[in-house]
Amino acid sequence: MAIKPLEASPKIMSTPAADTGRREQAKAERREKIMRAARDMIRETGDMNLSMRELARRAEVSVATSYNLFGSKRAVMLAVLEDERDFLQRYQKLQVSNAIDRIFEAHALGYQYFVQDPDFYRPLWRALLSATTNDDSGLMSPERQAQTRAAWHALLTAAQDEKLLSQEMSAEVLERMLSHLAGGTLLSWSSGGVETEDLMASVGLGYALILSACATNEGRGLLDAKIAAYQATLGKGKKIGASRE
């Protein structure tokens, strides 16, 4: 009896879509390796002025690959910053009963990043707060400033709409005052002038004191509670502004 020859198994042909998917996945993996290496280098050195050659060596890719995937050192730093911040997703899940609490919950969310990973965020903020740099690592772009200011303006406007803050002081002026206070404190922190454990409470106390000056009676009660809590954290003893007529 003749034995029928086995049929060859059909070859699985690679499709253009599958090839593209694999290439994109490989690119994403290389990008993640580069960003992870950048974060580690910043923590170790305290410097944002990274060597792209050393960064590529750490990430086990070529220097050309680093530039092809990001384009510049500044782009790597921006990608690291965005990769670290899931603030918006967390912010949208906040459960608060009033706009004053939302302001301070947003503050706490943002500053948790700095407190939990100071070795990374101290040098990052030194770069963020630099108006000019000798290279392309400066990150204080007009777009980023505008985005941050718009978010805080919305928070302050909501507090005015809820009649917790007086509308006699414009939200634009209040936002600017809070921004200057935060920027000055973060600059001191990034250069070692403010201890990490005091950072969140220092800025929060400043925010509460500024806002209490233009608060309504209802808002002032909420802000007095914030002032007392932050002072207790800082160990200042006597409460400031705990009682007002």
C-alpha cells in the first residue's frame, strides 16, 4: 500500500499590520528604557544636564536611536516629566464637598510627587524654574505655564462662584500670587533651603494665608482649619488667624 506523502504545513505569512505593530511595540520599549535610564541618572547625579551618550549606554541603545526616538535632550526630559505625572487622572477622581477643599487636595496631590521622590524632583524643578539654560534642557515652556495657570484659575473661579472667596480680588491676581509663593518655595527646596518634610505644609500654609485675606465668612472658616492643620504639621505652635471677627 502506497504511503501518502505528508502535506507541508502552510506558512504563516506576516502581514504589514503585524509588522507595523511589532515595530511600534519595539519603539515603545526602547523609549521606556531610555526614560527609565534618564530618571535613574537624574536621581543619582542630581543633574538634568545628562550626557546623551551615557544615557544611551544605560538604556542599551545607540545614541542615534535616542535622537531618532526623541529628537533632542529636552524632548527626553519632557517625556520623563509627562511619564512621571498621572496628576490629571488622580485629580479627576477627587471627592470633595467644596471648592476650597478642591484647591488644597489638588495642592496635596501635586506635592506628593516631590515628597515621595525628592532625588528626582529637586533637579527637575531646578530646571523648570530656570528662565534660561546653557543647553536645551530647560523645561519652563510657555505652553506648560499657560496650562498650569489655567487649571489654577479654574479652581479659584470655582471658589468665587461658590461664594467662598470674594470676587473683589480677581482670580488672575490670586493665581499669580499663589504661583509666586509656590515658585519661591520650590526654588528654596530645590536648592536645599526647605526640608522635604516641610515642603507641602509650607506652601499650603502660604496658600491658606493668601486666600484667607479675600475669603467670605464661610470660606474663612474652611481656611482657618487649613491654617491650623498646616501650622500643626510645621510645629509652629500658636495658630495664625485662628480667630477673626
